[in-house]
Amino acid sequence: MNQEINRIHWKCRRGMREIDLLLREFASGDLLDMDEKGVNVFDSILDYDDQKLFDYIFKGVSLSNDSHEIFIDKHLKKFTKQGNF
């Protein structure tokens, strides 16, 4: 599992600053406590391009995938409320 987590950490590095910071913040903390299913969902979320993630997280534009939206709402959006972005 450590090798998988390391791969995901690299996958979190993005071109868009806001998304990069958000994903790396999550990957450095909460991801380490997730079960395999949660890690797999997060990994699949990382396949979206930066603009699509930005539009969902900050503008509410649907990703057309309920499980990804639920995960983001539960685990990632809390970092935006902390005022870091």
C-alpha cells in the first residue's frame, strides 16, 4: 500500500496551484487513514483534468459521477473552507 500512496502523491502534483495545494494537503493527511476503496476512489478522481476539478470544487459544475462528487464533498471541500484557497 505504501508504494500505491507514493504513486498517488506524485499524481497529486498539478499545474493549477489551487488544485495542487488542495490535493497534496489531502494526500499528506487524510489519505493515509483511508481504506483501500477510498484510496481507489481518490486515485480515479485524480484522472480528471485540473479545470474540471476546479469547476466542480469551486463553481459547482457537475462531474457527472455521483461517487466522485460525494467523495470530493466529504473529503476535499473541507480544505477550501479553512481559507487556504
